[in-house]
Amino acid sequence: MWAVARSGSPVGVVRNEVGIVTHPGGCRNAATVFTRSCPGADDTAIGRAVGAAAACAIAALRAGVSTA
């Protein structure tokens, strides 16, 4: 599995990530995560949380589980 992603954010407040995850066999899923934080927040921790949220959503989608 591999992903192509793009991020965009006004400095220190909003971080938006969008990516396409390609699975073995060619199946593709799009993942988008929107976050909001306080100025000066730990960017590394935010990045990890974004990755974890996207991975959880993609895994649930592939398993047929509702995340709503």
C-alpha cells in the first residue's frame, strides 16, 4: 500500500491533509482530514494524529464499518 498526499495550512491554526491510498491490486481510496489547533502546537504530534485518523478511516472503509 502507498499514498500520495498534499497538505495545506495557514500557519499554526488549521492543517488540512488529502491523499490517495493505493492498495495492492489497484484499489484506491481518498482520505481527507481537517484539523484545528492552537498556535504553537506540536506539528509532529498533529501529523501523527492526522495519519492515525486517515489510517483508521481507510481500514474501516475497507472492512465495511460505518465511522459515522
